[in-house]
Amino acid sequence: MTGAELAAALGGLLFLAFAAGWGAHWLWSRAASASAPRQDRADELAAELLLVEAARDAALAESAAREAAAREEAGAVRSSAEAAAREREAEMQALSAGLRAAREEIAALRGR
């Protein structure tokens, strides 16, 4: 093989390598541009997810506030019910003491 033949063979191989690289680049760029709408959709989904998470956090905070208010109201109702029960108990003890005193007075008057 002469030097001219060797140069021609190497030139042909370099041209084929260049053509293969160019073709691979073209295919890669086509595949990347085809996935661009998918990327846009992924960005839209991520933005929607952030909005939904914010709404969920707001709902959880509102639920916690309602629960705290309900607990506070239940505590107030319980304390007022306990106070009313103590008041009724005191009234009952006073009535029992008055009834006992009246019975003793009646017994004393009968015993005369």
C-alpha cells in the first residue's frame, strides 16, 4: 500500500467517523426536543403539586385551630357543669341539714 492509498483510506475513515458523529448528534437532538413537552408537563405538575401541598397545609392548620377551639369550648362546658354539680350538691346538703333539723324539732316537740 502506498502513501497515497493510505492517506485516502484514512481520509475516508475520518469522513465516515465525522458522518456517524453528525448523525448521532442529529438523532440525540431530535430525541431531546421530543422530550421537551414532557419536561414542560413535569414543570406544570410540580407547580400544581406545590399548590396542592400549600392547600393541604392550610387545611391542616385550620383543622388544628378548630380542634383547639372545640377542646377549649368542651373544657368550658365541663367546668360549668362541674360548678353546677357542686352547687346542686351544696343545695342538697343544705336541704338535708334543714330536713334533719326539722325532724329533730318535730321529735323534740312530740317528746314534750
